[in-house]
Amino acid sequence: MNGQLGCILIVDDAPTNLFVLSKLLTSAGYEVIQSSGGLEAIALAQSHQPTLILLDIMMPNMDGYEVCRRLRSMPETAHIPVIFLSALDAPFDKIQAFHSGAADYVTKPFQTEEVMARVHLQIELRLARKRQEQINVELEKRVDERTQLLELAHSQMVDLAQSDRLTRLPNRPSFLRRLGKVMAQSQTDPRVSFAVLFLDCDRFKRINDSLGYRIGDQLLKGIARRLSTFEQKHAEVDMVARFGGDEFGILLLDIADKTDVVDFTEKVSRILSRPFLLAGHHIFSTISIGMVWGDRSYVSAEHLLRDADVAMYQAKARMHRKYCWFEPGMHHLAVKLLNLETGMRLALQRREFELHYQPIIDLERMKIVGFEALVRWQHPVEGLILPNEFIPFAEETGFIVELGAQILEMACTHVADWERAGVVDDELTISVNIAPEQLLQPSILNHVQHCLDSTGICAQRLRLELTERSLIGDHELVDDILQALKQQNIRLSIDDFGTGYSALGYLHQLPVDCLKVDRLFVKSITDDPGSLGIVPLIISMAKTMNMEVVAEGIENITQLDQLRKLGCQYGQGYLFHKAVAADRVADLLSAPISSWLGESD
Ligand code: C2E
Ligand code: MG
Ligand code: MG
């Protein structure tokens, strides 16, 4: 118990006082130290740090006032409360005592109760002050911690405000800010050259819809990662950002000329066209890219980005080489494209889409063995619109599903008409192009069967031309659909073979009857045997797998001769005939091929 309440230093030159006070305080539970002189008291206060000092005023050598002043002047003792004990009782003495820094004053001869009461009070005050100090320290600590948390939250918020949550890439506002700075620099320094690429993932909606948002998100992250790696390897890439959805932007800085930008764009397309392996699926994504050259005439970053967006829209409308420079006339076109979907829907109702038929020839017998149905849009104002101008959009928006259904119905109806008119023999088949989106529709099997039943044509008449894009993605699903179509006795071809990503190892497992060699490969064929490229390979591969081969785009006799020599069985192309309207099919079938070879208009 002794000393637990605190330590009290008693300073008095009268030994009796020291003795009495010491006894009193010790028995009250205080630890006591004693001193009979001022200098010694100061030293003890410094070394022992008492809780309280009882200090006599009248002492030889140094009086209590001086001792108190000195204690107050030293930081290690300034806070220790001092109660003066003195026989001096005039108000002046008391005032002087308080001036010198006393906390309280007790007159001698003292009442023990009064001494104890004042001592307790001071000790409690001191303890309360200590507690308060502790609380303050604690509070300050908490405030510090809170401040740190707030600062952290603030920096995270700034971070979030500037970057995209999913990919951690800078977001559109950050990109615009940075672009604005670069534009300002280029205004004052003509050496600053820059360009902006606007990227958009083709058919992203389809991936999201068919495989789910999680895979869609993973694809976006995958794209972001590849673009970031690209950024690290190319000093010219100043910033890669995600604008939201499936849109990304790249800012290129210090580039020599437009050719450099095109080189970059092609590289970006290449790295993004490699498949992404996501949750066991190989996902292929093609990207459409709009390009804008940093022109000093732009007044705002928003305008520049808007033009890059417009150019991207144009690129999207292309079948191949899906990148495009912005050109001033494009705004008008962009509006046109925006209206395209509405226009297409109306056209479907008004039955403005029609099918033209291009003959497919048996190259050995020089006989028409089939027709490929190719859609055209007979627009009331614009005239005849070719599929390259609207099919990519129809695929992008999903409209192709309805359009494709109408096309299949029309083709079957035409064949039924020709059968009734007696112009077609049993051998003749009709090839209908099926877009990937259309193939994956759950209703596809029923719809095909419905078309056959309602027109009364037999399944062997029908060939479906699938693009290589249809075969990537979910292999099992595609395989199931193809097997079911096969069971319906429908023949299947792979269109534009060699331009896509068909995994050759997977090809032989598919129930496909025919490969159509893309006209790109046929085009390069000349008299020179070295010009044959991969055509011989495709033909011999098809034969090994028991598939037929159709060469597309035969335009001259040389190509025809070479293809025949290679053993290619079938062909189509302008050399024979362009696609004709349905009512001209009978004419083509009735005359020998030699009579119209090369005459098509
Ligand atoms: P595709 O299925 O490969 O059709 C062949 C394209 O090559 C046709 O173009 C045809 O007119 C053209 N062509 C044929 N012979 C020659 C030739 O000797 N030289 C040249 N330069 N071209 C030739 P078209 O009709 O403009 O169709 C383009 C593409 O649009 C088609 O390529 C196909 O992918 C798509 N398409 C056409 N009709 C439909 C359709 O009904 N549904 C779907 N989903 N896509 C279609
Ligand atoms: Mg085709
Ligand atoms: Mg083709």
C-alpha cells in the first residue's frame, strides 16, 4: 500500500516539520522523500520526479520562492505541483507564492486535516491531468489513424476515379485528360506527333450472352493484359485505357508517320486475335480499330476521340482488315450506319432482301451442280446493297438471326419453285450461308426442318455454308448442332476455308462434307506452279478426309486449268457467272456453260 498513491517530496529546514509531515503522509499511504535545503530539493525533484512537492518558504541560502521558480523553469520538473508551507500569512506572501508557480498554500502551524486535504486535492488534480494527457495522446493517436485511413480511402477514390475497376487501366476521363495535355503540347511544339486508336471488340455481346458475364469480364481483363504488355514493349505507346464496355483506347506519341500507326494497329490486331483460354473455352475475339492522326486543328480531346469512334464504326462494317483512318466525310456515314439497324428491320418486314444465285460448276463435267444463295438488299433509295455492307452489322447486332431465318425460307421456296417448274435435276443443291450467331440459336434445327417441310424440298438439296468462326468457341455445342444437322441429312460446307482459325486437328472430327477454298488463295494462282500457295494442300487434305472441294472466285482460264490439274472438283466465280436473280436461274440451267462462259454482267 505504501507509496502507491504517489511520491511526495517534503522540503523544510526544520527537522521537526520534516518528521511530523513525513509521518503523516507515510501513514496516509504516500512515499516520502525529504530535503532540508533548496538546492538539494531541486536535485531530488529532478532525479525522483515526485508527484507533489511540499515546500517551506523561509529557508537559509535559497528561499522557497526561488526553489519554486527554478523548478518551474526546468522542463522535467515544471509540471510537478508545489504546495507552499509557511508561517508567513500576509496576502502579499501568498500572491508572491502563486506568482512563483505554487499550486497551493498552507500556513503554519498547520492543521493535519488541512494539509492532507490539500495534498489529496493536488494529487488528484495531478492524476486527473495525467489521465487527461493520456486520453489526449490516445485521441491524437486515433485521429492520426483515422487521418491515415481517410487519406488511404481518398487516394483509393482518386485511383478509382481515374482507373477502370475491372481492368485497372486508366479510364476514359484520364485518357481525355492526358490527350488534352498532349494536344496542348503539340500546339506549341510542332515536333510532338501523336495518334489515337479506338478499339472495340467484335461480337462481344454474343460472348457475354452465350458464355456469361464472368467469361465476358475475363475476356476484357485478358485484352487489357495483352494491351498492357504491348504498352511496356513499345515506347511509343503513351497510354492504354478502357473506355467502358468492350471499348479501349491507345494513345501513341512521337510517331514518325501514318504508316507507323498502321503498323502498330496491325500488331495490336494480331496480338488480340490469338485465342484466349477462358474457363476451358478457346475464345477468339476480333477487334475493330478506328485511327485518328493527331491533327492540330482539333480543339478538344473529346472531338478527337469522337472521330476515332466514328472511324472504328466504319472498321466494324468491314469483313477483313478491320481498321480504318478517320476521314471527315465519315460523320455522315456514321449516322447512316446508326440508322442501318432500324433500316434493316423495316427492310425485313417489307421483304427488301432478296437472294441472288451464283452457279457452282462441276469442273470435270462443266455442269452446274448447285447454286450459292447470296443475299442482296434492294433498297428503295440506295439501290442494290451488297452483303459486305450490312452482314457484319447484322452479325454485330444479332439481327442476322432473323435475317438468316428469312434467307433460308426464301432459298427453300425458290428451290421448290424450280422443282415445280421442272428446271432442276435431282443432283442440284442449294448452298445457304449461315452466320455463327445463327448456327448457335437453339431454334436452328427446328427452323431448318420447318423450311424443308413447308416447302416440301428434300434435305439433300440443302447445303449450309458455315464460316470458320462458327467452329471456334464452345466445341461441344457446335459439334452437337452439326451432328444433329447431319442426322437431318443436311450437307455442311466450311466457307472461306484457310482464312480463319480452324484447328486442323479438330476438323476431321466434324461431320463436314465440303471445304470451300477462299478466293484469296485462288486469286494468286497463275501459270507459275510456284503461285499455287496452299491450294494443293487444302485439296489433298480434303480428299484425305473424304470431303469435296469448291474453289471460290475463279476469274480466269489459267486458274481453272491449274485447279483442274490439282484435282479440284468444283468451282464458282466470275469466269462462269456472277450471282443472278432467282428468275434467271432457269436460263442458266438451260444453256450449256460454254455459251455463257465469261459473259456474266
Ligand atoms: P461468300 O459466302 O464467300 O460468298 C462468295 C462471295 O464472293 C460473294 O460475294 C460472291 O459474289 C463473290 N464472288 C464470287 N465469285 C467471285 C469472283 O470470281 N471474284 C470476286 N471478286 N468475287 C466473287 P457477295 O455476294 O458480295 O457476298 C459476300 C459475303 O457476304 C459472302 O461471302 C458471305 O460471307 C456473306 N453473305 C452473302 N450472303 C449471305 C447470307 O445470305 N447470309 C450470310 N450469313 N452471309 C452472307
Ligand atoms: Mg458462302
Ligand atoms: Mg466464301
